[in-house]
Amino acid sequence: MKKRRRVVNKKQGHGFKILLALFVLFALGTAAHFCYNFILGWDKLNVKKIEIRGLSVLNEEYVKKLIDMKMGDNIFSYKLDDELLLKEQWVERAKLGRVLPDKIVVKVKERVPAAMFVDKGREFIITLDDKIVRTVAAAEEKYKIPLWSDYNDLASGRRGEIMSFLKHIREKENSFYEGIKSFYMEGESLKMNMADHVVIFGRPTLDLVGEKLQSVRKVISGAAAKGQNIQYIDLRPFTKKMRSAIIKFQKGVE
């Protein structure tokens, strides 16, 4: 009998604990629901300002229309439309942030142009992450964008090789990159038109890029010191064993 009573008491104890746990969960859920509704309905958290950060190419008002957010709603009710990146390809990514009590901040990362090309009379920009976007006047004002004269004539494999080259010199030799006005392939060699001379680079591989461009800088510096004008610098003879180039000045070849 004593054992049976102990078993019954033990079962009753477990049942009481379960009921207590359910009651606590119900109370917590009710409190959470109340707090949630209170926060969403509290007018102190209604948005009074929407700020766009990170723009240098796109217009702020244009981006605000794209994200389609209106002021006055509760700060926790806002979210970014996943279609934003499809609506405007200049936007690489965007993130929404909240500044309590009443400000929404949208941080935008724009794509960076690598080169410009013309297709059927219209100008387009290819970005560093290989996206083709429309030209924007602000991009041409902010960035020095070289013209890729024969973009439409090249196979995708050759385009990829040139893009890797552009990315590399933009990162490692930016002053040289910004001096390029236009470029195109002439046979197997990349020909770059600078402001007042031409650089015939050779095949646009990443081998010896730093050494070749250092040689170009020395030639330009030396010519400037002598008051000479360079017509072109041909780097095709430049190899690991023979660090040489053909330099043509306005008055002949040296």
C-alpha cells in the first residue's frame, strides 16, 4: 500500500510540474504577445527619417523610390525588397539598419566600373565583378573609365583574360590604370592609348606586370627630363631574361 501511495504521489507531483510549466509558458507567451503589440503600436517608434548611405553614382531620391519606403510606419515593420538588386544593377548589395527610436538607414554598396564599351551606338559599363550596367553621368565624373574599343569583337575567354588584367592593374598600379584612355587587342598584344603616348603591352597576362610598368615609368620620367615626347613604348620584347623595350620618340626610334 505504501509503495502504491508513493507511486501515486510521484505521478501527481509530475503532473503538477507539467501544469506549472504550461502555465509559465502561457504567461510568457501572453507577455511577449502583449509587448510585441505594444511596441508595434507605440507611436514613438514610428519612422520619421529614412537615410540612404554609400551612394556615389546613384541619386538618393531615385534609390528611395526603388526601395519604396514611406515614413510613418513602425520602425520594426520595415524590410528591404529582395527584388531591389534586380531593379537596379548598379547596386551590388544593400542592408537595412534601424536607429532607435525613429530612423531607418539603408546601406548600399555600388558596383565599381572597370571599362566602358559601345554597342549599337549605346554606351555600357562593365564592372569589376563582370556585370554590364547602363552608363550614369555621375560614374563618369567620379571614376576614370577607359574605353574598351573592341569589347564586342572578342571571345568570352579573351575578355576574361583582359578583365583579370584590368582588375590587377587597378588594384596594384592604379595611377597607370587611371591614365588609360582606351585600349584594344592588336593581334596577341594589348594596346593602350594614354593621354600623349601609346603603350603596347604584349599579351595581357599577369606575368611581369609590375616590372613592365616600372619600366614605363622610368622611360616617361627620363623623356620628360630631356624634354622629349614619346610616341609609343613597345613592351613586347620585355621578358624575364631581357628587360628591354622599344621606345619611339617624336623624332625617331631609340
